[in-house]
Amino acid sequence: MHKIRKALSSMSASLLAIAAGLLAGFIILLISNPANALRGLATILLGGWNNGMKGVGQVLYYATPLIMTGLSVGFAFKTGMFNIGAAGQLMVGGLAAVYVGVTWTFLPGAAHWIVALLAGMLAGMAWGMVVGLFKALLNVHEVITSIMLNYIGMYGINYLIKNSHLFDPLKNQTVNVAAGAVLPKAGLDQVFYILKGKYQDASAVNAGILIAVGLAIVIYILLNKTTFGFELKACGYNRHASRYAGISESRAIITSMAIAGGLAGIAGALMYLAPASGMHIHVAEVLAEQGFNGIAVALLGMSNPLGIIFTGLFIAHITVGGSYLQSLRYMKEIIEVIIGLIIYFSAFSLLVRDVIARAGKRRARKTRLLAAREGQDNLSIQKEVDG
């Protein structure tokens, strides 16, 4: 019963943050262009449905890296760490996957994209592990280290791409990976499409969404149904008590950040192993926005892997809806402002929820004390009567 009450409280906090963010976004739409504000809000809420089944497919495609980076941030939260380096880990993992996808053409069939995906995961794990090592061995706060590694990764990747065979100088981006390294469609392109005469205008959705959902379920089981997950969470809740119980704090920190980095690395691999969809690593001084939006996904999902699936789909839904706002004479960046507002209100709603919870605990403690005192007074009166 307590778990159900806690889950409902968390869900209500997320829904409150979403409603508040959308209301604030509507006010911004009113200020920007009052005549189209209602239509603009409706367009955002319709999301992918603005373009039928193809639009829904696009939502699933954009949700894939968001779910993975949300899992990365949420997993770190659950173990007492704040992984703000998902953007850098995503880019490092993406570069490793692209390198294997372009270069290792000797790999047969499906082995090519699977190995490229594993390469992205291992690269992301290595990048995340650096943060864990600095925290565990030198007590350097993970926020500082992960922010610095974001930019080290970005500039390092730009340098490596421009000075390698991976670079397409005409488009200032990575070249397409080999056909064997492209993620399979898994039949989803036959579900989410628009019929135009005799031709199908298919969405970009691929097997990546199935991989992301599957990994979310695996992470949920790992955290909640295994001894290994319990030890990692125990270190996050109380490191001193965990150390007393014989759990290695340093090992837990390093392992946690390695897994978080690996999840973000997979996000990069899933993004860039689908070049036909327009996803390439561009040589620019810009961090991948999917890494930072993963923070919003994790906050709204309360770091629950299953909740992150739905919040990832929601953020992708309104992002796709926001892409249609330009037809109503709004700037395309306005949806990013609305997502930022949702993040702000989600953090604020968590604060309010914690304040209410503490107030409830104080009331319950006061009630117990009064009941105990009343019981003692009744006992004293009874003793006097008996005496």
C-alpha cells in the first residue's frame, strides 16, 4: 500500500509539472503570436498525430535516444550520482559506433550493426568510468568532472572526425555507415507510414525503439530484483551504512557511472547507425541536445526505468509537435523553451512533494507522541484508583 501511495504521489508530481510547463508555454505562445496561440498549443499536444501514422513513427524514432539518456541519468540518480555528462558519453559512443560501422566492413550480416552497437556501449562506459574514478579515488564531484568531459569529448570528436576517413567535407559531417551497420527496421516502417499514391512515405522508426524499451525493462529488473542493484542503491541512499555493511563504496561509484555511461553510449549508437534518417555527427561546437533532454526524461519519470519509457515518449511527442509550429509563424526553438519550463516545474514539484511528505511525517510523529502521553496519563489514573 505504501508503494502504491508513493507511486501515485510521484505520478501526480510529474503530471503537475507537465501541466504547469504547458500552461507557461501557452502564455509564451500568447505573447509571441496571440492569434495562433490556441492552434499552437493544440499542435504541440497533437504531437506526431499532426502527420498521421508517419508522425507517430517519428515520435518513436526521436524517443529512442531520449529513453536511453533518461535511463543513463535515472540510473545514476538511483545510485546517488548525478550524471550530467550523458551528452558527452552519447557523442563518444556515437563516434565509436560510426567508426565500426564505416570501417569494419568484413563483419557479416547482422553482426556488423550489433558489434557497432556494442562498441558504442563500451566507449560510453569508458567515458562514464572516468567520472566514477575521479569521484571514488580523488573525491572530485561528478557534476564538475562530467561537465568538463562533455566538452573534452565534443572537441576531441570534432578533431578526430576532421582528420580521418570518417569526414565528409562537403556536408561537414560523418559519412554514412556501411549498409550492414544500419539498424534494421524490424517491420516498423510498414506500420508507420503515409500512402502517397502507389508509394509509401515511411517514417524513420527502426528497431532502436525495441532495444531501448527492452533495456529499460532490464535496468528495472537489475535495480529492483537483484542483489547487485540493491548494493548500488544502498550506496546511493547511505554510503556510511553501506560501508559498515561491507559494500565497497568506490566499486559501487565506478560501476554505477560505467553503466550510466554505457547506456548513454548506446543512445549515441542508436542515433548514428541510422544515417538515412539524417542523423550524422556534425563537426560543430554543439553538444547533443538528447543528452540534456535525458535529464528532463529522468526527472519526470522519477528515475524509474519504466516511467522513463513513457516520459521519453512524451518529450519526443511534444518535440515532434513543436516542429510543426513554424507553419503557424512561431520560432522552432519555442518547443525547447517549453521543455525547459517542464524541467523547471518538475524540479519544483519534487521540492513541494518532499516538503509535504516531511510535514506529514511531523504530524504523524506528533500524533503518536500525544497518543503515548495520553496512554501514560490513563495508566497513572488507573493506578491511583486501584491504590
